[in-house]
Amino acid sequence: MSINRGRVRWQCRRALLELDLVFARFLERDFDRLTDDQLADLDDLLRADDYDIWAMVNGSAECKVDRWKEMIGLLRQK
């Protein structure tokens, strides 16, 4: 099964402003270089609640899903 990059890119638009800004930077810097496996991990991560994702990105919560750790690391980059 191939993941639709356009759909994943659209799902990176988040309702939480802080997270939306993080994803905007990520999309510009890293999105086009993602492998299919990384894209699948991102697609899975995007199913989580915005506040849960934000907590992992800002470090107030640990990322407990191994598949998401690489994406969280990319999202944390300045």
C-alpha cells in the first residue's frame, strides 16, 4: 500500500497554532526527503491528538511509540 504524500502533507495542518508552526517548518525542511517508511510513521503519528503530539515535541511527555521517535526528533529541530 502506497501512502499519498499530498494527503499526509494536508494532515500536517493542525488546529493547535504552536504545532501548526512546527509542522510548517518541518514541511519546508524535511517532508520532501522522507522515505516511504518515514512517511508511514508520520501518517501514523498524525492520527494522535494534537495535544499529545505537542507534548512529545516540546518534551513534556515521552514518546512511547518507537515508530514515532524519529519523526518527533525531526519535528523538534529548529
